[in-house]
Amino acid sequence: MATTQLTPIDRQLLERVLADSGRIRALVVGDLMLDEYLFGKAERISPEAPVQVVDVQKDDLRLGGAGNVINNLVTLGCRVEVASVLGDDSDGALLRASLQRQGISVDGIVLQAGRVTSRKTRVIASNQQVLRIDRESRDAVSPAAEAELLQRIEAAMGRCDVILVSDYLKGVLTPTVLAAIIGGAKARGVAVVVDPKGDDYGKYRGATLLTPNRKEAQIASGIAIRDEASLAAAGEKLCVGLDLQALLITRSEEGMSLFYHEGRAVHLPTEAREVFDVSGAGDTVLALVGIGLAAGLEFAMAARIANVAAGIVVGKVGTSTVTADELVESAGRQHADSDFKIKSRAALALILEKERRAGRRIVFTNGCFDLLHVGHVKYLQQARRLGDLLVLGLNSDASIRRLKGEKRPLIGEAERGHVLAALDCIDYVVVFDEDTPLELIAALRPQILVKGGDYTPDTVVGKELVESWGGRVELIPFVEGKSTTRTIEKILEQYK
């Protein structure tokens, strides 16, 4: 089996995906439950029995199971629909109310009389779980509830970009329901990502991607995973045997392994720095892989992002979610500082909005900056002193060719961006492809627009825009005799 090593996350791509996550429509189908947490201290033994006494100091009731998948999606701004079966009981009412508070419709939820809505109560003392109490139904939903659920899934499928199936073996995801989801999604060209359970994975046949953990993969494949060879055998057996496009096995401290139907594999090292609680990590992986696929990412990049997210949530107590800022910050640690400064337009607009609210003055300038020289550096240093942070709009290669001819640029946009971002005076670099930076200025809304002294105020592109929101234009003279064109001419003269 061929193995591919992944390069670090394309952080700018990650930022674009997160900025556009509000457009993603996800349908979550599976076992909804309530996760109750009782936090306290255990400092004495009960006089009634040889057990710890936990002095409860705080309690928390959260959505769990498929509900935690929903929490992760909502935290990242996705639009979510849900389909499930709950008991017609008080916990079912609490669960539906929790969904509605997040702006999620409960029209896809079927109520079954006599069924117990799942509630898991975890008692935690000094960041350690000491007891869990489960109240739930595990029987398959009734035929009537199943038929009604199928109708609601069918109605929701046409509105979604991805379907996430969260199976906790509580009876909602019957073979009939799973077959309808997978078949209906295939007919519509929609990805189905499943967090599976149990020893019979035949019911998931034909899904786009499965995300079992190592223990689950061992049980389902019948292969004890002890080393790389047995891991590869189990991955290949499940991926090919179940006609999946890909299989993602989560391996705790060993990271994740992604297997493709055609036999290729990608191994991802763990991203966790400190582990407090693995509860809900699988839900986070399911949600983030789903977001990635819905955004059009290839399996490996979607898995890479999910791996980073899982590393964040296991460092939190209880089933948790990950924010866009946490993801970007964690992904940024994989890159040099210069790369961390290079942002997409959408991501930078969000960052600068927060900076403006904090009262910081944003300075903007733009240019080609082909063959960086001392004139450029002094110009940029002066520009930075005009405000609290400096944003550089960098012409793309295509833009420069249109402006300066087919022989330019000499240095590609990626390399130019990294070199410029390495300067202390620059806070952010953003590449733009238009002939002028007008659209970029409109998106970023700087307070100070800077250009070189060879311009007059009236010839600066974006002047009217910046002044319309109370900003101003500043002109900074270039160092005399220093230019890219002159540098090129000097090189040609010396190396004729």
C-alpha cells in the first residue's frame, strides 16, 4: 500500500473554509442525547460505603452524541438540520429546547411514546471522571417512528451539502434508515460521513467516508491492529470491502490514518499537546471532516483539519467544541511566523474588524514588491509608523504580468509574500488578483491608505473610499535611485 506524507495545512485555505462556513448546510442524523456533567471535589470517603463522596460545586447540561456534532458545526457557523427519534419525555423536551435556542429547527425530530431519551451523567472530581450514569433506550425505534423519520430525512436531503451520521447504537440508525441515507445521498451527489459503531459495518456499505477509532476498526475488520502492517490490512479490508471512497481511523496518541479505496494511505501524527478528556473527540472529527468535504476539500486536507481540531478538544474537559480562532492559531503553529502573517481576503477582513473594534488604526499599502530592496524596506517602515498595524496588499503574478508585461514578476507571489511577511514592520500580507486594490480596500476598510511619493492624492486608488469612512491618504517618498527596474538594469549591465 502506497503511503503519502502530508505537508502542513494550507492555512490560507483553512481560513477561507472557515470564513465561508456559514454557507455550508449540514444534515446530522443519529442518536441525540443529553450530556450532564457534575463537577466537584472528592476529599473524603462515605461513612455508608467505601466510596468517594463528591461535593458537587457546578453542574452543566449539554447536547451529546449527535448533538455534540451539531454543537461543533454551530460553533463554526454552519447551518444545521437534524433528524432523529427521541422519547416523548422531559429529557426529550429539554433536548429539543436546547436545539431551538441555537436556532435549529426540530421539525426533523420524531417523538416516540414510551422511549427514553438518552442522558449520560458524568461525575468529575479534580478533572477526573469518577462515575458515569446512563439512562437510555437501546432498542430499535418502532416501525412507525422509523417510517416517519425516513420521510423527514428525505425532505431534508435536498437542502444539504453534506450528511453526517452519528451512530451510538441507540436504535435510531436502523439498517433501513442507513440504506435510505446512503442511497439518497448518492443519487444527489452528496457526501455521507459516518461515525460508526458495532461489529457489523455492512450497514454502512457505500458511504463516502467512515471515521472509526482503532478499537472499532479492529472489531469491524477482525484484524488486531498491532503495527503498521496490521493497520494497513485492516484499513484496506474495510475501505475496499465496504465500497467506501475513504476510511479515516483515529488512533489516539498515534494520530490518524486515512485510507483511500484505490490503496493509497496517509498518516497524520497526533496534534494533542495535553489530554484531559477524549469524550466527544470523534464528534469533532466527524463535524470537521464534514465541513471540509462540503467546502470541496480533498479527503486528506479535510482529515488534516479534523486532526488539528481533535487535538484541541481533547485538551478540554467534557465534550467540547473548537472555534475558528483556535483552529487557525493551532494550524499557524505548524508554520514559520512569516507564513502565519499571510491571510486570505475573507479571513483578514474578519481579523481587521476585531482590530477596529479594539480601537487600532489600520494602515494599508499595496504594490508588486518584485526584488525587494532598501527603498521598499524604508517605505514600509515609515508606513508602519503611521498606525497600529500595517497590511500589505500584494499584486498576484497574473496581476503583475498584466501591468508590467510577460517577463515580470521575477519572483513568484508565494515567495514574495513570505519575504515581505518576514519584515517586522508588516503585520499582514494579502494577495490580490485585480489590476487595482480597490475591491481589497473596500473589503478591509483601512483608516490610513499609503502610497509612494510619485503619486498625488487625487491619483491614489481607493482615496474616496477611505475618506468616506473617515480615513486619510498619506504619501511617502521613495529612497532616490532605488527601484526594481534599476536593480534589473544593473544586473544586466554587470552580467552581459
